[in-house]
Amino acid sequence: MDTFQRLNLGLLLQCGTCLAVLLQAVSLRNPVLTAYVGGICGFGVVVTSTIYRLHKQGFPFPSPIKTLAGAISVLLPRNTAAAAYSLMTIVFAAMAFTSLSSSPGDNLALYDGLMGPMTVFMQRVMGAGLLLMAIVAYSLKDGADREKLGATTFRWLNLGVAGTLLARIMHMTLDWQSGLLQPGPRTAAVITAHLAAFAWTSHQYTAGTSKPKPEPLAPAPGTAS
């Protein structure tokens, strides 16, 4: 149940952040952006309620003690796969913090120019998604610690992370080709990191196979049933 509690927490954080950003969308008087962020909030609520309905066992969110223990355990992976997901968790969390703390007038990290109100708005929407990605990456780290990455839930989580990373890679590639993305070592390092994470999660999805359940022993011949 802990995995589903963490996913519910991630969706709750995403919805809460999006609701805060939604107020900015209203202040910008842009109905398209308002509908976009409102749709994300509604989707998160639907997914959260669906997860809880399918796995209705106790409180739908992890306790504060479990949350704190989970944050500490990110630094204590038990194997190589868990270490990779720990690194992804930290990077996603750092990216979320950077996106959510952006403000007008800040320099763009990979683009030429300064942030305006619309750019800050999009950065904060992206930060909400990165919060969810960080919790998903931690859930995968926990699955790797317990050697359960072949389970269906963790395979689908890997597929979701891989799909999100692929979308970001395609977006950055198009911006690079159009000249919007600044060429340089920082840009190359960011794209390379995305490609490496995409390759890892894609491999974990395709290679993950659940261990077959042991079949019950057949009764010995002549044994009474």
C-alpha cells in the first residue's frame, strides 16, 4: 500500500501546486492557460480517487513519519538500480524547486533572455509535474530496494517516466533546431542526462518480468486427498 500512498501524495502535491498556479493564470486573464491548469488539477483528482478506490486499505496518504523516513532513505540505496533512482529523485526534486522558485526577471537557464510573467507561469506548472516525477522516482527506488521492479505497478511507473522524459527530449531538440535553445556544454549535459534517464527507465520497463509464483506441490501418488 505504501507505493499507492506515495503516488496519492505526489498527485496531491501536483494538484495543490497547480491550484496555486491557477490563481496566476486567472490573474493573467488567459482562458486557455486557466483551462489547461484546471484540467491538470481535475485529472490529478480523478487519478487519486481511482487509485484509492482500487486499493482502499487505510489512510490514502503516507504518515509524516513514513514521509520523513522515505526522504532519508533516498540517501541510502541498497543496490545499483536503487542508487540510479535515488539520483533521479534528487535531480527531479531540485528541478522542481528551481522551477517553483522562479520569478520575473530571472535569467533563463538554457535560453537567451529573462523570464516574463508567462514564462514564470509555465515554469511553475512544470515544477508541479516535477514534484510528481520526484515521488514516482522515489517509488521506483523503493521497488528497486525490494527487488520488485518486475511487478506490474513499477513497470508502468517506469514507462510513465520514460514517456515524460521522451517528451522533454523532443521539446528540447525542436528548440535546439530552431535556435531557441542556447548551444553549449550546459545544454548538452542536460540533454545527455535526459537521454540517459530515458534509456534506463525504458530498459527497466522492457526488461522487467515478474517472478513466477511457485506452483503448489502435487500430492504423492496414493496419498489420500
